[in-house]
Amino acid sequence: MITALADHLDTHGSPIDYARRRTLFGSRATFLDQQRWLRLEKSLRSNPAGSHLHAQRWLFETLTGSSIRLAHPALAPTTAADYAYYQRFRWRLLPAEADLLHQQAHELLDQHHADEPLRWSPRLPGRHLEGLILPGPDPSSITPDQVRQLAPTGAFSIAQLAKSLGTTTAHARYLLSEHPVDWSPPRYRQTQDTARRVPQWRIWCEKHGLSLQAIADRAHVSPDAVRLALRKQAASGDVGR
């Protein structure tokens, strides 16, 4: 399998220059402004402690393709427990958090004129997989929609989710990290949805001159909800900036 993958890359190459990325970002200690992250976290989680460090770790791994253990000492986990907490952060990432992290990663690439996809996986011809004994199920055997339908809200056991999906805990963790779902308690769901929609409301208001009532009608919320959301964003700064 490794030989087939190496031959495929030798023949077709990769759209990502990871060697250049590791040179650019491998020794970097800061990837994301803390206040930008915490502004979002305040609307999503009751306890965002430590999440900024994990968010920066996510950016390091995503941009360089390297293990977080190889990161700058300010980012690299120092204990097994710290490493485990980061892995837990990855599979419990919320959609709004993933949106911000992807946006930040693209901004960092753009700063260095790196016209590349953020991540990429080679697709080997089917003949290379015939008769292969894999350590677990095919990662694509369960769709993101299936995960969203079965993922519970609030605190939940990864073993419980894996059982509901009919797969392994490792596969369930992978699915959640690749396709974040909104597992948060119901009281946070509305604030998360609003956090993602407010930038569009602001465009409708400032660039298209729509009234609060017109925006509310389009968004299917009350004018007071629009007014409060725009006021809060103006006071705290644009999360997506």
C-alpha cells in the first residue's frame, strides 16, 4: 500500500508543497489572535478555557501536515494528558469554530501567496485496494449526514456515538474531526446559528440598505434579534475579520 501511494505521488505529484509550508509555519508560535477566537467562543461555549491553544495547534497541524508534537515549544503538548485534551478538542470542534479556523488558515496561506488547497488526499485506483486488509472501516463508509443525524447534543460518550453508527470509536472520532457537527446543548444552538448569520445581515444592512424588518423577514427572526446581534457585533468587533 505504501509503495502504491509513493508511486502515485511520484507520477501525479501533490497540489500542496508541504516542504515550503513547514519552512513557513513549522517554527511559528502564533497562528491566531486570541481575542478574535475568544469573541466567537463566548457565544458558543460556557467554558472556553484552553481552547485558544488547541485552536492554534489545529492550525499548525493543518497547515504543515506535521504532528503537533513537532510544533514550537509554545504549542507542543508537554504531557500525555495535554495531548489527549487536544485530540478531544479536534473531534468536539463545533461548525462555527471550524469555519473560523478554515478562514484563518486560508488567510495565512494567502499572506504567502500559496495558491493551494488547505488539505488534500490522493485517490488511488481501486486495483490498489483489492484484497487489502485494513485496520478499520473505510473512512467514507459513513456519510456526514449520518453523523449529524445520530450525534447527540450536550455531553456525550464517543463510545455511544460509535455504537449508534455501527463503527469503531477511532472511526467516530475521525468523522467528527473531519465533519464537525453541532453537538452543543439547545440553549447554545441559537447563538451559534446567529454568529454564522450576522455577517450576512450586516452586508444586507450596510451595503444593500435593507431595514431591520426586511432583514428579519429574510432571516425568519424578529427585528429585535437582528438589532441586538448587529449591536453586539459592532461592540465586540467583527468575528470574521
